[in-house]
Amino acid sequence: MKILYLGYWGVNEGLSVATIYPHLKILASFDSIQKIFYFSMEREGTTETKSLDSSKIEHFPFVTGHGLKDKWNDFTTFPKILLDFIKEKQIDKIIARGAPAGAIAWMVWKKNKVPFVVESFEPHADYMFESGIWPKYDPRYLLEKYWEEQQKKCAKNIITVSNSYKNQLIKEGVEKSIIEVGPCCVDTLKFQFIQKQRTAIREKLKISKDAIVAIYVGKIGGIYYSAESIQLFKDFLSQSPSHFLIILSPQVEELEKELSTKKNVFIKSVAHSEVPDYLSASDFAFSLHKPSPSKIALSPIKNGEYWANGLPVFISKGIGDDSNLIKANNIGVIWENQNNQKTLDEIVNIVVKKERLEQPNSIVELAKNTRSFSIIENVYKTIL
């Protein structure tokens, strides 16, 4: 079998590294798969191909950009290129990562009927609308909404990232037999807590041994809280002079400006491979999506990484399956953006009761049970 795998991000972007690379590796391990042709969307002009540690995987960058004309080409020129490619390489199946890539797969399917699978299928249009990024009558919203409906009707399989969204799709009338659940999984060994790294990072950042350290990984704004996140960070730091905040984000200048009056803050953009060290240095983690009806479809990769490191999580309500899992297992707190101090007190109390040790705890076990790549492997076995 020959697979065409469509990503919607650059090959070196964090989401590709964290979510696409491992899936390609799993697919390459199957004897039934002869070749995987992986296309990435390069918006910064990158034309270099990436070696992905398997002779079965071949990378092809599609060079695009951020402008309106570039977006138009993504959904007009790119499908035409893929049609010729599929014919030349005799592709048997398309796997698309996310609903925007799924839209391209559907456009190709209309012409050649090569079966396609959409993994990490989420209501992207509703995310953008509910977060205030796209107005309801924005052509981008209307087109993405239409394309998502076509994927529900025409995909060979749809892989959602949460059971909550699977149930919602079934209520909408999507055929139950085509839906699988494959959350955003993580390498639990790579992200495990290591005392040596905790000590090293704390010494490097001059963090006292008795300090309570919070960490936030990722961007603010968009589908995440922005001003509310900043206020929450300030409130945490104001609780105690020994509190410390680590933020790993590409928005370094913006966040430094917002938190310029606060001490005990470290803000940096780091490679994905460095994140586990900073998690080990921390005591709990923030996960700050804006709640809205469509967010039941989320499976934030950062939550799996936090759990694999044994960190309690301070999370917004209604986020995928995760908010309910955190509440049911008493491994964090649910933030409803009403009383920051009360919720911060609750997470600090959890931290005080949990000693950081190099042995699995209930949080790590949750990561292994709900975010292990063996789940994805079993899903692939079912659909291929």
C-alpha cells in the first residue's frame, strides 16, 4: 500500500514534530505499507526536504505563504498538483491531518475517488468563529464549514481526538462505523519527570528549592485566552514572592512586555526537545483555551505532555475529554475565569500535597492510559 500523507503545517513547526512525525513512524512500521509520501505546507519559503528516519517516508514541501492569494492556491493549485502526483505514484489511500488538510483531500477525492482518511478531525470553522477570529459570514468560515460537512459524508474514516466529539458527530448523523478516536498522543518516556533536569533548570534560573513553579507552553490569543491569561499569570506571581513562572512560547517579546513589571518570570522560545526539562523543573501547568461549544473536540498535545511529566493541570472548563478527566481524577483544577485567587489556591494546595518523584503517579498513569501512541497504532490497524 502507498500512502499520501497531508499535513497543514511546515515540516519544522512544533505541531508537525509533535503530532505528525510519530504518526509517520507508526505507519512506516506496518509491513503492509510500502511507501509514505508526506506533503507539508511551507509558509516561510522553506524548500528543503526533511529526512524522517525511514526509507519508506519521503517528504515533499509545498511552498506557499500567509497571504490571501497563497491561501487560494492552497485549495486550487495544490489539489491539481496532488492529482498528478497520485496518478504517477499510484497512491492507494490519502491520510490528512486536520480538517483544513482534509478539505484538500476531499477535493482530490472528488476527481479520482482515491479513499481518504481525516485524522485529528475537529470543527475548525467553529473554533475560529467562536474565538472571534472569523465572523460567521466570512468566506473563510463558510468555505471551511462546507468542506467539513463534505468530509463527514465522503471520508472513508474520520478520526476524532475526543470521545466527546465522536458522540457529537454521531448525534449529527455521521455514520458511527467510520468514526475512530485517536487523541493527540505523546512519548511518555521522553516527557517523563527527571530529577536531574529539575535541579539543573532550577539552578540555571536561580529558582529556590521551596518555590512553587508554574509553566505555560504555547501561544496566547486566538483559541487561547490572551488578556485573561496575562492577568492570571500576574495573580499567580502576586500570591507569593517565592512563586516562579516559566513560559515557553514563540511570542517572547509580546509576553515580556505584558509581564515587564513582574519578577520571577522566565520567557523563552525553545525547541520541542527542550520542553521536558522545563516541565521537570515545574510543579503545575496552565492550559488556557477559551471555552466554547466546539472545544469538546480538542485534545491539546500540551496536556498529554504535562501529564506524562506528572504535572497537575490548571485547565479551562469543557476542553475535550481532558477537563472531565482532570476533575474525575482530582489531578488539577477547572478554571471558570471568575475567581483567579480561589482557583490558584486550589492548585497550589494540590502541589503542596504531591511530591515530585522519579516514579509513576496517578497523573503519569493517566497519560499512559489515554495518550499513549499504542492507541494510534491500534486505530491505524483498524482502518488500513
